[in-house]
Amino acid sequence: MGQAQKTHQPRLPRREAQGNKGCCEVDVWPYLESMTGDVISRTAFGSCYEQGRKIFELQREQAKHIMEANRTVHIPGYRFLPTRFNRRMKEGKSEIESILNGMIKKRVKAMEEANNKNDLLGILLDSNFKEESGMSIKEVIEECKLFYFAGQETTASLLVWTMILLSKHNEWQARARDEVLQVFPMDNPGYQELNHLKIGAYKLGQTRLTRAVKQVSMILHEALRLYPPAALLARTSQKECRFGEVSLPAGVMLVLPAILLHRDPKIWGHDAKEFKPERFVSRAGQGQLAYFPFGWGPRMCIGQNFAMLEAKMAMAMILRRYSFELSPSYSHAPNTVITLQPQHGAHLILTKL
């Protein structure tokens, strides 16, 4: 991941902080998007960020169009009219599928030559080769679309809100940095060490390693509680079902407001809107199902462990190299574009350590 950051950082203007040559003001949001895009491209599809950049750009554009459409009055059949908006959505969809088709054809050829890669795309195509129970190419393309978008945007969202929160709460930033330096004396965290980082802080054992990384786990979970990348989760009932005395017919869409439950004072206490990572030392939410940043049940996000491992690695590397605080130009404006994002960027003042 360190190599990805060096190779594919976007060329964005930086402003040197007045009176201090070791500081500069940076909007970290596009850099985090670039880094997480490179990670998902390399690990899931065996390609670099440059090859997936067009897909990311098109999907980001489509996400904005979808959010705009959701805010307008719904007119039955309107999406079939040849408006400029509908044409652009159709063109974007076709372009994404064309790029993915090209990637799939190259990979199929490589697999036929026994040059297979054990990544997500290889696994999906292995399924496609099965005659009876395998996935169709269309299904493979849809899965690729989902992993490209979810693998980049959700982790970037988690990282940017974590950095913003640590910029506001310097004491937690210092505690996390001290413990990262204790656990990872080398510049780059190793996989074997990161493999010990548990997802829930309350699950951590009492070894030196797990004691030391408890702070980072708690911080990430508190960031997910306050700013879940998926602020709302939607599920559609496939058959008639009953919840207590309420009966729902098939085809009903249920919207689960994660961000409201995550901040409910009845569940989390009077300080529900405050940043208090220590609440995750013990099982959070008082045993209630009130914390589900990755969903829950059989439809829980299968990339949860990967996303948390990536976030911990990224934060460990950032904390080792920089201290950071909010810039005076930072404007706090969470905005939902499928995922929860900083509308005006995340302008921080970074100081090299």
C-alpha cells in the first residue's frame, strides 16, 4: 500500500502552512480515494489504479446522478425517455461494462494459458467456468461493479472521517500514535502483525500486541458509529414476513437508518453524539442491534474484514509519519453521495514527524 501511495497520488495543490516549513495544508479526501482505489484494483482485480480510474470516475458520476434522481418527483416511465440525463446514465453504464468486458477477456485468455491469479476476478471467473451452478458473465460484471465502488468509497469514507475526528481530538491521536510506534517499530506494518488486529475492540486479548492496538480499533469503530459510510441501508422483502405484530407483504422496501440508530441517546447515552472511543471497550449498544456499519445477517458486507485491515494499515502508516489538525479552511459538511462524504473536502494541516 505504501508503494501505491507513492505511485498514484493525484497531483493536487498543497499550501505550506505559514511560518513552518514542516507543515502544509492538504485536502486529504482525494488522496484517500486514490489510495483505496489502487488497493482494491490491485488486490481484487490484479490491476493498478490507472486501469480502474475510468471505472471509478464513471461510477462516481452515476452515483451523483442517482442521488439527484432520488431527490426529484418520481414520474412512472420517465427513465425510459431519451433525456440528456437518461442518455448519460445509459452511456456511462455501457462504458463501464465495456471496460470490464475487456478486463475479463484478457483474464480469461491468461487463465487458458495457465497464468491464473488468485484474486477476486479469478475466483469469479472460476465460477463462470462451471457449467451448471456457475455465474454468468453478466453476473461477474455486476459483482465487479459492486466491488470497485464499495471497495474504494466505503474505506475512503472511513479513513477521512477518522482523520477528521482525530484532528479534533488530539489526545486520542497522540494515544493511537504512541501505541502504533510501540507495536510497529519498522516503517511498514507487516501482515502477520496486522493479522492480530481484531475488528471489535471488546474482543481483544491481553497480549502486548493486542493491548497496544486497542486504541486504533476503538477509534475506527467510533468513527464508523458517528459517520457510517452507508448512512442508510435498504432491504426488500422477498416474501411475506412478520415483525412482532407487524406483517409485511413481499416486495416492500425497508430502509434502516444506521446513522440515526448509531446516534440514538436512548441506546448510547446522553453523550451519543460525542467522540468517545472508550465506549467500545465493552460491548457497545447495550446488547441491542444498534451498530451495523457493515450491515447484518446473511447480507452483511463480505468485505468487512478486508476494509478494517486496510483501514488499520493505512492509519498505522499515517500516524507514524504525520501529526494533523483541522485547517481554518475546513468546513464540516457531511454529504451523502451513496456513501457519507465531506462535501467541501477534508482540509487538514499535516506536520511531518
